[in-house]
Amino acid sequence: MIIGSVFLILLLQILAIRPPSVTSSPFYHNASYILQDVVKAISAKQKWDFDDVRVSKFDVGKVRFSSSLKYEFRVGLGRHHLLLRSSEQVGSWNKFRKPKSDLGSLIRQVSSLAVIHTFKLEGPFELGVDGHHQMTLSLPMNISYTGLKHILVGEGITLEVRGAQEVSLFHSSDLDLQTNGSTLFNQGTSGFWPLMQSVCMSLIPIRILGSASLVAYRSRNPDVYIENTYISGDTIELLPEKCYHGPVYRKRACPINSFRLRLSMLEKVLRSLLGRKVLQNQVSGLVKANVKTSSNIRFTIELERVVGSNITVNGTLPKWRTRPGVERDWFQIWARVEAGTLKPLMIKKSKPFIESDSVSWGNLMSNMSFTKLRSVLVPPEALTLDVKW
């Protein structure tokens, strides 16, 4: 009984002085879940067993974040579709002034900051917001509206959108891919529709994601009052100053300014590949364009894995070296934030650090002869004994 009590006391003392495991804290459980795809990608690249790898060190305070825009265009070519993707170069890397407590809150904050700052739309078009989000609209003469879900914008009106997360456009009529403005083709007599007659032509549907703030003004005179009317509780219409009527065909440019240059480049590529006649006959203006923000983070992480007898250690060890039991490696990661997780884009391995890298002098001497040591010439000053009485 006394021996059992002494053994229990010794066991409790050993557990008390044992350093806590890095993965035992709730923070590292949360970080390990978010970093799961990153660890899997590293394990696959290094040909490691994923079950033997764990996160040993990760500093949230050193995480840097940035955002960029990703463009996607789909053009109809008869029964086929051409897909074009492009993205802007990642800008400067930033950090929070006040470090976040955990990786989950940092990712949520980074995702909320990833918005399209400002882009312009030129009417006519129909703007809608997806999901539970709503829009706020500011007009000249200090007029504002809140809680909007749909906005019909007439010709000659420019709309600035701020704070949207994603913008998509789809048009299957006579959308012109050129960068110049609208071109009017008269096919007979024409005239003007009086004010308040808002149905001038079909509106191009544009959808945004996120609670955005909008500023509307007339393109030629920004300070002029814009006539508007409520269609329903969450839908408003901004009326154009004048409209054409009669047998008039209008070939319009893309209403989103940031899309025009890319659409023009796409048209040049199609024309060079298919020819102008084929392009005019098959494309028919079937264009679906999308732009959204992409959140990126950059950080360093240390992974630890248990090195068994059947596992090969990275690098070649001399015969006299003691085989390490644990291997730790640092990695530089560049990842994209997707649905609360991280998708690695770049993985770069740093110089590895192996535990048990240093061995005792006795173990070293037992495996190595002094005859194999290189002679070293030491200056006499280093051997001078300075004794002060």
C-alpha cells in the first residue's frame, strides 16, 4: 500500500512538470481544423503519413493578409462555351494592428474586409442583390433610400457601387464587346419618349453579393435631380431623361467599366481564332461575366511528425549520428480563404530542424575515434593562464 502511494505521488509529480502538449489547447484544436487542408497538402508533397503529422507551432500575430479580384467570362459559341479566367496581382500584405486571439476570428475578419471597393455601372440595367443582403442608395440633392433589393436604372445614369463582394452579369441579346459606348442604328423614323416613360429598351440584369452602398447621378450632369419612382417596398426605378422609340436598334456596350477592356481582349482572341464572320454568327452576344474578391493570407507554420524505425529522415545522416525520434519542419504558406477554411496556393519548405540534433560527448566518443578528428592549430594567446593573486 505504501509502495503504491509513493508510485502515485511520483507519477503526479512527473505529469505536473511535463510541458503541456501544443495541440491540447482549444486554440490549436481550432487552428488544426482550419489548417487541415494545408497539412494534408504538405503531407502529400513531402510523402508523409497525414496521421503522423501535427501542428507544433503557429503564431497568429505573424499572419499577413491581402485581397485580389478574380474575373471569369463565359461566351457562347453555338453549342459550346468558351471560358476565360483572369485575376489581378495580389497587392500589399497587411496585418491587424491589434492581433487576433485565434485563427478563426482572423479568417472571419479577413473575409469581411475582402470587398470590391468601387466600380461604376452605366445604365440601362437592372441591379439586384442576392441573399439576405440589402442596398442603400444615395441620389443628388441629399436624397437616400435604404432596404433596397432591386434597382432599375435608366439610360444616361451612372451608378457607383461600393462594398460588394461579387458582381455577375448575363446578357443574351445584342451586347457589344467593344470598349466604345452605345451605337445607335436608325431603321426609320425615331423620336423621344417623354419623361416618366421608362420602358425604353430591355435592361441588362446585374447581380451583386453583399450589402453594398450605391451612389447614382446623371452621367452628363451629376448634380441634376434624378426622377425616380417606387415599384414596391424594396424596388425603385431611376428614370432616364429621354428615350428613343420607333424602329430603332441600339447596340450597347457593357455597362460595367471594369469588364470592357477584358471583353474587348476576349473578342480579339475569338476573332483571330474563328474569324469575324463566324464570331458574328455564333456568339450573338451570349456573355456571362463575373468578378469577385479573393482573400489571401500568408504565414509560417511548424509541423512535427514522429520518426519511427521504418521512416526515412529527410536528408542523409552520418553513421555516427543518433537517429532522431521527432522531426520538425517549418513551411511558408500562401493560402486562399474559402468557406472558413484555407486552400494552399504555394508551399515552401524552410530549413528543417531535427530534435536530438545534439548528442552527448560520451555517445559521440563511443562511436568515433580521435584519429578521425582534424588537427586544429590554436594561437598561444588562447592558452595563456591569467592568474591574479
